[in-house]
Amino acid sequence: MDLRYALRPLGAVVKSAASMHISSMANSEVDAISSLAQDCGFHLDIAQERARNFAHLWVARLDSESKSPDAFLLAWQAADELDVIAVGTKEIARRFGLARALVAELLQFARQQALRIVLLEVRKSNLAAMGLYQSFGFQTGRIREAYYSDPTEDGVEMSLVINACGCIKSTPSDDRFSEA
């Protein structure tokens, strides 16, 4: 058996992250990412997002040889801020580190661009995502009541401040809008 394969719960077989590949989204991937975004519950027009000069889209593949991306991350840049709009992974490709790799790529980009802060909102019930972001140093902020729909749910604001040297600034979330 190829050691790059790992058994998933319920007997599904998926390649491990050993041959993972992260890249900026290509024009040829718009349809695949549109479908993936819809499957993940996002109402996004990926072609429109791709055309925005402030939007950044990255894709991840468990296997660098795969024609279709297994995960994506969409962020908007405004001045010295980066707002994470959506992170989605194919159900069968979850728990292989694709979202973690995409967030790491996003943070590397933020440092290279000398951005000051990365912001996002996450469903209050999405403990896995909150744990992922906290592992990178994101701090929780305010609760946004009924922020999400379908189903209606509170959102949790999270932020990560990056100081001038590109290091993560460890500060309480109340200071997230102060100068680094």
C-alpha cells in the first residue's frame, strides 16, 4: 500500500498531507472553487472575487498532482488589514492540515506585505476553526449576535496583530486596533 494514503473514519481513503501544495488561485480554478465554496455553505461569486484587486485567493491540494483543489482561503486587503472572508475544505480532505497550511500562507503574505492586523469572524459553534486560529495566536473579540444565517448563529470576532518586524504581537484582543 502507498504510504501516502491514510485511512479516514468510515473507511474513506485520502492522500495524506505529505505531498500537499499551496498556491494562488488560477483563473482555471474558478469553477472548482465556486463549487467547493457552495458545498461548504458559502454564498460567494468566486469569479467576481477573483476580479477584485483587493481580494486574495489561495488553494490547497493534498496531492500536488491533483487537477482540482481540495481547499481554499479568500481574504480581502484594505490598507494595512487583511480580512479573512472564507476558508473551506472538501469534506473528504478535512483533518489533513489544509486549512492550517492556508492560514500559514496567509500569515506569511501578511508579514511580507507589512500588514498590521488579520481579522476574521467564525461561527460560535465552530470550535475546530476557533482552535486552529488560536493556535496561530488569534485572540477572540466581541460576539456578534445572529451574525450568521442558515442557520442563525452568533459570530465570534478574532484578530491577530502583527508588529513592524513581522512578528506576532501578543496583546489582549481589546488592543487589536491600536498601533503595533
